[in-house]
Amino acid sequence: MLLIAFSAALTGCGRDTGQPAVPKPPAVPKLIHSPPITQLAAQQLRSLSMECEKYVPDKSTRGPYDAAYCEDAIAAWADSPLQLVPIGASPR
């Protein structure tokens, strides 16, 4: 009987007994802000700016991207020269 009482007392004597559980703060997602805009090719800039435009700007984020990074990508794509593709020369 003494052994049962002693076992019951030990189960309630854990290290954190009686202390409320402190919830972990939510993990802050790492926002995408690389590679540098200046290193992107025209097609990569176009793709990035189109991807960024899918998300509504929200404080410092734009979906999984850093908002400033997206704004820079959109501005760089808007400033990039048009890509002209020759269709073919007409015979004279």
C-alpha cells in the first residue's frame, strides 16, 4: 500500500508540474528576396514580376516574397526593353 501511495506522489512531481505551458511563438517565415534583381535575365524578371502580382501587398510581404523585392522586380520588368522577335524578311 505504501508503494502505491509513493508511486502516485511521484507521478505528480515532474519538473514542470503546476506551471502553465508557454506556447511557442509562430515561426516567422523566411521571405524570398534573392537572387539580386540585377542578376536576373529578362524572362526571369517577367516570371518573378508575374508571380509577385498574384499576391496583394501586405505590410512587408507579398505572398512568400519580400514586398520590397517584389516591387523592385515589377519596376525592373516595367523598365526593361521590349523583346522583339523578327518574323522573317519579305522577298523583294
